[in-house]
Amino acid sequence: MPAVDIPGSKSITARALFLAAAADGVTTLVRPLRSDDSEGFAEGLARLGYRVGRTPDAWQVDGRPQGPAVPEADVYCRDGATTARFLPALAATGHGTYRFDASPQMRRRPLLPLTRALRDLGVDLRHEEAEGHHPLTVRAAGVAGGEVILDAGQSSQYLTALLLLGPLTREGLRIRVTDLVSAPYVEITIAMMRAFGARVDREGDVFHVPPGGYRATTYPIEPDASTASYFFAAAAVTPGGQVTVPGLGRGALQGDLGFVDVLRRMGADVTVGADATTVRGTGELRGLTVAMRDISDTMPTLAAIAPFASGPVRIEDVANTRVKECDRLEACAHNLRRLGVDVATGPDWIEIRPGTPPTPAEITSYGDHRIVMSFAVTGLRVPGISFDDPDCVRKTFPGFHKAFAEFATELRSGLGG
């Protein structure tokens, strides 16, 4: 049975880097993700004057509860949404002038709800060009804290940035959320903050974070559940195919492991153990209607295997996928149509209607790692699929194509070729 070694979680690595930088003492992060996004985050911390020591299996961060070590810095956030959204909040805790810019792709992604909340807390934050988008400058003088209202309907990262900031404020934070998407990612944030010694209380839509800072620790990074979805999906579309992902089990922090429940509903055999999850293809893949608001990063994975279902696959409540690295909902629809698949879309839904078998085509990546990795799974059943920008997977999994090809070979050899 193939067991796949999935790289560390992108979401957990980014949060851990913030927490380690803010903590009192030296933190060791065990098996962090090494990718363009996480390297960009670590580089951003270094520009702000934090010491980040990197070895192949662990990173060590010297925390600075008082904020950045330098009075001014210019930080380039690359394509990383967590870098671009979390680091300005961290910089605000210090004293100095800090400028942030990002790639053209990241410049297009929205930031305004977080910007407004930080300004409401007294942070001097100015956008240089389009309001609510990078580039921006923070003139930091520490953050007093207080109460703020936040719309987190586009991205849970806005709420995460404020929660992470909370213990570093002088008075603590009360955050009232008017809308929240991808709620499991907020649960990851809260669990990790507690692991670093902070307290978070929640009453309905109000989060309360008292002051008090963070304590350094040794923190292991669990495998990335969103990345694991491609391997789980590959097993599900392969009759008799099987995969086990160690390190992701019942205690996993990441909500995206819930993708295996979608595969189970479609007919796959799924076992979630204490510290590993196994998916086996049964030869049956049923259509379904599923709301994926809370696990929207795995929406493209489901869209990519939907053509092999026995009936329509309708994915609902995924409006937020339109403001990711690209408009993922339309990107999936466009590429499925290129493969000859019948697709309909609406403001927050996509419906894939299986019919004649898909035919090979070049997949338009839109520079989005998740589009490429998802349609690599389609390629298991549709030989001849190619990609216009296969290397964009470096954002989260630089070695994806090699790992997936080796896994596919193992999958086929286990079935007798």
C-alpha cells in the first residue's frame, strides 16, 4: 500500500513563523514546509530583523516580543497571502516604518477588511496605490488594543492576523466578526496560539484575546491536508487504488482533512486513524451536492475528479474561491470545458455533469498551484494532459510533479500495471 510523505502544512508553517517571531525565547519548528511561500515568509521576518536559522528538517527563530529589530524595512511578500496579511500586523507591534509590496498576483488580492480593522485599532497604515491592496506602509508605534468589527467573509486570514496580534497589544483585543469563511483555519490559529501560551476566548461571533504575549516552544508541523487531497483523490478515482498519509489523523488541526469525508460520500473507502488516514478506491464514484465553504481550498480537487463520477457533482458556497490566487471557480470551469466536460457556474457554485470521457488538453494554470495539482489527478485517467505553467507548484510543493509521478507509478504497479 503506497504511503505518501506529504510536506508540512503551508497554513501551519506561516502561523508558526509569526508565533515564533513574537514569542519570548528561541522556538524550533520541526519539519516546516520548504516552499516559495514559506521561504518568502521567513525572508520577510529576516528583513524585519528577526533571526531565522534554517536547516533541512528544522528552523529556529529568535523571538522578539517587542517587535521588529530594525527601525525601517522594505519587505517583498512574493505571492504569499499569509506573508502579505500577517507580517504588516506583526510589524505594527514594533516602532519604525515598514513598507510591504507583493507580486502582481498578490497585489490583486483584497486586503481592505484587515486594513480597516488595523486602522480602527490606531495603526498608521497607508496604501500607496489602490486602497485595500499592496503596496502599503506601516508607521508602527505599538498597538494599544481595544474592540474592533471585522468582515471575514472573503478570507479567514483577516481574522487570523488580528487574533495573532491580540496577545501583543497592550490592552488585548475584542474582535466582533460579521461574516466568516473557512472557519476551520481559525480553529488552527486558536489551537496554535494556545500551544505558544496565549489565551483565546470565544462567545458566538466575538473573540477575546487578552494581552500577555507568547512563550517559545518546540513545535512540530503536521503534513499539509490540502496537498494530501490530491493523493487521496488519486486513490479514489483508481479502482483498487490505495494511499495512506501518515501524520494526518483524528487529532489533525487542519479542517481540509474533511475532504476525505466528501470522498467517502462519493463511494471511496476511508479510514481515519489516530495518526494516519487511508483512502481506497472502490470503483464507485457517485455524484453529490456538497457545500465546501469551510474546505474551499479542496474545491478544485473535487472539480478535477468530478468528470469520473456517475452523476452530477455540484459544489456550493464557494464564493471565496473567486479571490484566491486566481478565480478558482472559473479556472476549474474553463479547464473542464477544454477537456470536453459539461459545466455550469453561478456566483458561488459550480456544477460538473459527467458524460462523454474527457479528452486531453493543455490546462491553463493561471499561475495557481492548486489548479495544476488538481488537474494532475485528472491526468491519471486522461493521458496527454499538459500544463502551461507546471512550475507554479513551487508555491507550496516544489517537488510535486516528481512525487506525484512516483506515486502514480506505485499506484499502477499495485494494480498489476
